[in-house]
Amino acid sequence: MSSSGAHIGRLATALGIVVLFGCSTSMIRYEPMAQNPAPATQLEAAVYLLGDGGEDSPGRAVVLGHARADIERLAAANPGLPIVVVYLGDNIYEIGAREEFKVEDAGHLAAQADVIGQLPGATVVFLPGNHDWAKGAANERARESIRMQERWLYEVAGNDRARFLPADGCPGPSTLDVGADVHLVFLDTEWLLRRPNDDCGSVEDFYERLRDDLAANRDKRVILAAHHPMATGGPHGGNIGLFHRGPIVYYLAVKSGLSVQDLASGRYSDMLAGVRSAIYESGSIPLAAAAGHDHSLQVIRMHEPGDPSFQLVSGSASRITPAGRTDGTRYAASRHGYMRLDFGPTETRLSVFAQSADEGPVQAVFHCKLTEAGLLAECPEATVADGGA
């Protein structure tokens, strides 16, 4: 069957789903936890996760303000603590860096980088998302937009406290060691979806490098950071209503996998298979994969061979989309917010911070221990609110 024929077939299947199930979608609402999270004992490092912060929205202002205050508090209580803030892509909406709009676009980077202020020992890392790759533009134009963003980041934040990883519009993996045994691995998943013919090597070269890096660091707590999630209960995972974001054609496109940006697409599935194969062959199980892309907060326990123990979706720094329950969901919220990982000598604690339902202040809403085993008692599912399922 031709490519166009396959697309038509998938659309027909999706249309059949519409006829059978109408606008069915699985949304969830959880109760916030009753108390603030207890930090890991003898804190050795902290990693903040913020995604999709490239829009100057009221929600972003509240999130960045809370994150900065939390970083300052944590640093004051733990002098010399290594702190890394990771921005998980889509750092400049809507189509990435544009030379003719440099003041505006570079301003988005400056606003996000300023979350660490001038704290010694704090680092901010930006990785690219699909919007940073000029949202569908030709590869050459899109890569130039990535390189432009990288240059501007160092202009507004300096290379002593900011990094753009992976660099130069290549897929990586790029790495950063934090504290005693925390190993951050940064991937450009938009490059993997595009597969451009450039000087970055082949897709097979990338997966080999990823496998080798994971194998070399199997005794560390590994966090994979990328824009695109391996699992999600949000729109990119197909969890959408019939008229989400307008006409029914969007619903059909997501359900049939026409967009490479959705998990149902063949290209996305191939990317996930490559990542899982590299993880499996390495003999290492990453503690978590962190991503944005869907504009929500989700904690998902993963189960399949080649999966990290957890998928953390933290993509609501400036935009919000619906979040629902998927296999392994421990918590999900369609709220502006961010996540923090606290690393102690023997434990890793996750805290989720979200804006209240009435667009009030940000507060802690969920926390649990992250372990490779991912036992239910260590990270149980949050309590479902009355009428929230």
C-alpha cells in the first residue's frame, strides 16, 4: 500500500472509532496531597523539570516565580548543593528563534534562565522541542533556528551557568553528572523524528551511542531528558475529545497517527522502539525519563522491557492541555506547574508543584519515592477526587 493509501486507511479507522465511541476520552482529577513533601535526607543534588515554557503567559510568570523562590530556599538550606534546572523543549513559541524577532524570542530564554538567578553551583539546561525546530520547517531552516537559539542562550545567560544540550542541532546523547551518582542524559528527539541528512551521523549511530553511555553508567541513577515522552495520558497519546483544539479533523489526525508528533505515528513508534532497544541492550534501567510535549503534569510507572522505571511529563510551564489516566499513572493534572527531584545518598524523592484550580498560587500536590523497582507502596497512585474519574 502507498503512503497516502495507508494514511487514508488510518483515517477511515479513526472515523469508525468516532462513530462507535463518539467523543470518549479518559480524564482524571486527583486530590492534592495533604502535606508538603519531606526532602530526601542528606540531600546531595536537586533537579528541577520544566517543559514547554516558551510562551509569555500568566501561568508561566506564576510557575517561574514559585520555582525561583523554591530554588533559593533549597540553596539557602543546603549551601553548595548542586542544582540543575532542565527545560524540556519548546522554549520559544510558536516557531522557534527568528532573527527578525530576536528581542522577543531571546527574551523568552532570558525569562526562563533567570529562574536560577546568580546562585553559585546552579545550572540551567535547555533542550530543543519540535517548536524550537521551527515547527515543521525544512530541516536546514529548522536546524539554523536551533543554532540561533543556542547562541542567544549564551548571550542572555552566559555559558558559565547555562547550557544548550544536545548542541549544534545534533541528537546527542549529551550528558551531565550531578552530585555523587546522578547521570543526566539529554536527547534531541525531534532530530530522531525528522532523521535529517546532516553531519550528525545516522540514527543507528545515535542508538549505539545511547546504549554505550547507559552501559557505562549502569551503577548510577540515570535520568533521560527529552522533549517527547515515551508514554502520556495527554493529547499526543491519543487521549483527546472529539472537538479538542477545534475541528474534528484534528481528532482524526491524532487517532490515526498522521502527525509524526503523536505516539500513534509510525515514525514516533520507531523512535520509541530504538530507545527501548538501546536501554534493554545496555543492561541499565534509567530511573526516569523526563519530557514535556503534552502540557500537563504526569507521573507514570512504566512496565515494559526497555522502559525506564518512570515517565515524568512536566510540560505545563506556560501552556495547559488535558491530562488523563493511562496504564501506570500515579498522578496527573492539567495545571501549570513543574517537578523537582531530590537525590539523597540512598533515595530519590519526586515532588510535583502545580497551580491551584482557581489559578491561584502554586503548591505541592504530589510526592513519592522513585525506585528502580517502582513498588506501589513507594509511589502509590494519588487519591481520585469525587467525581474526578
